[in-house]
Amino acid sequence: MISDVGMVEDLDLETLYSKIDEGTTLTAETHEIDEQIKQGNIRTALAFIRTIDAEKRTHLAELRTGIGILTIPMSLLAILIATSNYYSVNQVLGYIVGLIIGIVLLFLIGGHLVFYSLRKIRRDDRLRLQCDDLSYLVAEFNNHNHD
């Protein structure tokens, strides 16, 4: 049932489409309803596409954060190696063990963020490709709004 169309409150869509399929001449009222349905479907599809794109941007930001977190352990390890001439490992073993545990934890967190964000990005790409004939939807939406 159509409730938000405004012209006909209780028109059965199956009846409308069966009349269209049978070749029944559309009145101005049913033509208007059909156009509103098409416009609503196009707007819904475009809103869905915008939602997918927004999620992809979020996952790309998550990927950027994961890569940033992955660089921290690498730089800490580089500093540890570069300054190894200035300390004795036996004297600062507790600090080095704590630092290595921190490096491993940061590496795991960064790797987790990168792995799962790449997975989500691939899922979003597949979902976006499943949208039927996007060029047609966009062209139809633009033509309908410019009429």
C-alpha cells in the first residue's frame, strides 16, 4: 500500500503494475504515482550508495590510523638499535623488556586495524559493485530533477 504518495492512499501496487503490464492506459493519477515510486526508488538507491561510500571513507581512516600505529613500534625499535652503544643491556634489561612488550602490543593493534579495515574496504567495494546499473540510476535521477 502507498501511504506517503499523497494522491491515492489505498492503491495496491500489484494492481497498478498488473494494469501497466496488461497495457491498460494510465490515467494522470496512476502515472504520477508511478513517477513518485520510481523517484523514491532512485533516491533510496542513491542514499544506499552514499552510505556505502561514507562507510568506505570511515574504513580508509581506520586504515590510515592502523598504518600510523604500525610506524610507532618500528621507530621505537630503530631508536633502541641506534642508541644500543650508549647503554649496557644487562643494566636496563627491565626497561628493554617493557619496551619490547609495548612494541609487540602496538604492532598487534596496528596490524589488527590494517587487516580488518582492508577486509571491510573490500566488502564495501563488492557491495558497491552489486548496485544495479548505477549510471542509469544517476542519469534517471538527474533527468527527473531537471524536468
